[in-house]
Amino acid sequence: MPGCFSYVVAKDSADENAIWVTEVWDGLASHDTSLSLPSVKNAMPRAKEIVSSFERIAVTSPVWGVGLPAARAH
């Protein structure tokens, strides 16, 4: 998706009933825009049941990573 550098779904090695979803975007606007894409809209009903039970959501600001553009000074 435009603006998405990485999207990873991983099993939790300590809890067989837990998963981790990590997304790296170029900004909040790109993420918000992705929610209006037909493919995302079609997937939302299937994912909503799982996502709604997530206990924790964290918004971070990546400072370095392979495949990411150079960090911007804040």
C-alpha cells in the first residue's frame, strides 16, 4: 500500500493465543488513506473480530531500520 514500509503479523513465542501486528508507515495520513482502499475495506469485516480484542496499541516514531528512509530530525 502506498506509504507502507512494513506490515508484519507474528506469533507470540510466549503465548500461543497471541499475535503481534507491526506496521511502519511514512505518516499517519498514509495509514488513514489506506483504510479507504477497497482491499482494506473488504478485509475489515474479517479482521474486526480479531483486532477489536487487541489489548494494547502503541504508536511509535521509528528512528532507524533497514528499508526505511533516513530518519528526520525532530
